[in-house]
Amino acid sequence: MARVFGVKSQGNWFYSLWKFSRPHTIIGTTLSVVGLYLVAVGITNSSFSVITPLGAWVSCICGNIYIVGLNQLEDVAIDKINKPHLPLAAGEFSQRTAQVIVGICAFLAASVAFFQGPYLFWMVVISLAIGTAYSLPPIRLKRYPFWAALCIFSVRGAIVNLGLYLHYSWVLQNNSSIPAAVWALTLFVLVFTFAIAIFKDIPDMEGDLQYNITTFTIQLGKEAVFKLARWVITVCYVAMILAGLFRLANVNAILLVISHIILLVWMWRRSKRVDLQDKTSIASFYQFIWKLFFIEYLIFPISTLL
């Protein structure tokens, strides 16, 4: 395989594939697949099964790789400035190699989802379509700040959460209703992902400017976008704390309130150390935001099961 794709060793090839898949998005997708399954099990009082989330995971991971891979295929020149470590920008993958990977992943994502059920299939197809419109000319929505952010938080926030829960609920109980707890998680992730969508362009300002990619960072400045993202995340945590205090969702209120107070304080303390003139510092805080995103998919399922 390594020789076919022009890489010196299989180890190098798989490491390049790991980078190509953007690991933080793979972790986020995995946690959302598992987390929504645990929420569905907790709400429906069903028994655990590995098979149900496994099929969804394979389909979603393949869809994830297609979306991030297509974006890299269209952004090689920009990534040589903003993200030179990525396989295409670094010359570890050829255009042909990346095209084959992306094509296979798109096929597997749709075909595996088709055999899992209608909700998963349409969730995956809609996500692939939005991901294509985000990166691929002539539409290439990533050129426009509003539409770029809308693509990211609509897929990560609404489509994935609601689609996965409906799929699991349909498999477990042949039910298509969405309870308050799932709406609470979906709204949290929807708004939180908006913060991720606008923050991700702060460290990429140089390349985006050179290749005429308009972002909120370019329009408003680093400091304004940084503060906006921080307050958006704050609103998410305050909303979850209030949901726990007023028992708006059928979850463990004590765990929900205490955990989100701790995370809110942690986020503000960590944000005070960010140097907006240091690209490494900005990128580090961006990865920290993703860690907060990951943690939510651990806290919420546990609070549902309890």
C-alpha cells in the first residue's frame, strides 16, 4: 500500500493519513457518536449494544475524512502558509492520493449509512453535501464568513446531534421524537460550535489574507473575534447551568451545574493567558476549546444515565 501511494513506509503513510483526517475532528466525531448513543440508551432505558454505534461510527468517520480531506485538496496553497504540517502541504501525499482517499471515504460513508437506517443515511448525505459546498468551487462557501460559520455549526451542532439521536431512537424503539435533554445538548453544541467556527480563523489570518478568503477575523480583527468566541462559550455554559438549576432537561442536575461552573471558570482563567500576537498561543487555546467540546460529550451522557 505504501509503495502504491508513493510513501516510504506503511508507518509513515498511516501517520500522514492520521494528520490528513484532522485528529481533533475525528475525536469530536467519535465522542458525538458514542455520546448520543449513551444519551439514547439512558432516555429509552434500552440495553447496550456495540453493533449499533459501531455502524454509525464507521459512516461518520468516513464522512469526516471526506469533508476535511476535500478542504485540504482545495487549500494546498493556503495550507502551505497556515498549516504546512498537513500531508498535502508538506508533500507527503500527492493530489491523486488525496483524491482517492476522499472518494473512497465518501462512498463508504453513504453506503454504510444506507444499510444502517434512513435517519443516519440522510444525516450523512446532508453533511457530505454541505461539506462539499463549503470547500468546492464554484460555490466554495468558506469564502464568506457567515456561510462558512453556518456550514460548520449547522453540521456539528444540529444535523449530527439530531440525526444521530433520531437514528438511535429509531433503532432502539422505532421512535422519532426528540426529548428535552437532546434539544438542550443540541443547542449547546450548536452555539459552542459557532465559537469554534469563528475562532479557527484567528491563527490562519496570514494565508487567508493572501488568498482572499474573507473571515470574521479579517473583518473584525483578532481581539474582537477572540472576545466574541469567549463570550459565546460563556453563554453556552451559563445556559447549561440554568438548565440544571431549573431542571429543564431530564438529567442529573447536580452534575450538570457543578461541572459547567468548573469548566466556565477554567475557560476564563485559561483565556487570560492567550497572547494574540503569538500564533502558537492562539493555536493552543483553539485546541483547548476543542477539548472543552470533547468534555461536553462525556458530561452530558453521564448526567443522562445518572
